[in-house]
Amino acid sequence: MANFRPALIVVDLQEDFCPPNGSLAVTNGRDIAPLVNKLLASPFVIRIATKDWHPHDHVSFAANHQGKVPFEDLITIVNPYNEAETYESRLWPVHCVQGSPGAELIPELLTSQIDMVLEKGADPRIEVYSPFYDPFKSPRVYDSGIVKILREKQVTDVYVVGLAADYCVKNAAVDAAKEGFKTYLVEECTRAVDPSAWSECKKEIEISGAKVVSMDGPEVSRLMTAQ
Ligand code: VGL
Ligand code: ZN
């Protein structure tokens, strides 16, 4: 396996996305930690954790829009540099406010095995689910630089885990595939905000070229035996 250089991206495994107290708790979100830790022990070229990292006045908080209901209502996000470019985005409870306890990575995660933490969502004007870049085509408002990091490390394969499956994890996997990495979303290491829509969501992920794989499958076993 001369040319197998895997990277792991642990997306938003933060208190606010986990029971019992998270403001945007994903059902059973905390339960993925032991399996994520197991993956972290594999010989990845680089292990990156991302954090959702919002200011109080973030556009995705329903509380910042009069009369809007979290989880239900949508808002139109406009490219601040190109008002012709817009997208619809869901509104959420206040979550992952910069420096708050809810924005902390959960203590169950073996952070000593993580090489780098990337924060996203700091621009109050736009919603960014992907740890790669925002959904705008031109000009792009946010770019984390993760593609450069992965290329510098000559990464070939990207494994994506974390929360939430149907938002940030999905967007991370889709963008990794779009950038040409062989991409795997490890299903046991994620949970969805809306589990009833997960099978439909998986299809969308696979259309992008990323594969939804199992902890017991060959893509993960290969990690344990690779060097
Ligand atoms: C996320 C909703 C809002 C996520 C972040 O990490 O999936 N979901 N902000
Ligand atoms: Zn967020």
C-alpha cells in the first residue's frame, strides 16, 4: 500500500451537539466517542478536529431573527461580496458560542491524539457547515485552508466522523470528495439531527463520490493494518 496516506477529520464533537445539556443535542451524539477514539489510534498521516465557533450575532441563530423558530424556519444567506449569490439555510438554537462551555470538545474525545483544531463559523454573516469552505462560488467568503494542509501531507484518503451526520459531516465528506480525495464517512462514528432522513441523506453523500462505510468494513480494517 505504498500510496495510502489517510487523514481523519473529527467534525464538531462539541458539548452543544451532545446530550444531556447541548443546546443542539443530536440524539446519542456522545455515544460515538469510544469508536472515534479507536479510529484516532490508527496510523493517520494527520488527525484534524473541527469546532463550530460562532459569535453571539451569528446569522444561523433563530434568536437573532424576530419570530423565527429554530429547527423549522429557514433564512436566506447572501454573499456579502456578491448580492446575487444566495442560499437558503436552516435556523438553529444558539449553539457553540465562541469561548462558551457548549463550544468545548467533549472530554470523552482523546484530544491528545489530535494534531490540529480548526474553527469554522466565525463570520456572523454566513453559515458554513463544511470545514473546507463556504458554499459560495465567487467570491468565496471563507476558506479554512484544510485542502492545502491535506495536500501538503500528500493525503490520498480522507475519513470523516463526528456530528452532525446530516449537516457538517455530510458537507465535509462531499467537499473532500469534490477535492479529489477518496472519502469515507464511517457510519457508526456519526449521528444525524434527523435520523428519519438519514437514508436519503446517505444517497446524496454517495452521489458526490464519498462512500458511507462501516467500522467493520474493509476501508476501516485497512487502516488498522496499513503502514
Ligand atoms: C452543525 C447545525 C448548525 C453541525 C453546525 O456541526 O452539523 N449543525 N451548526
Ligand atoms: Zn453552527
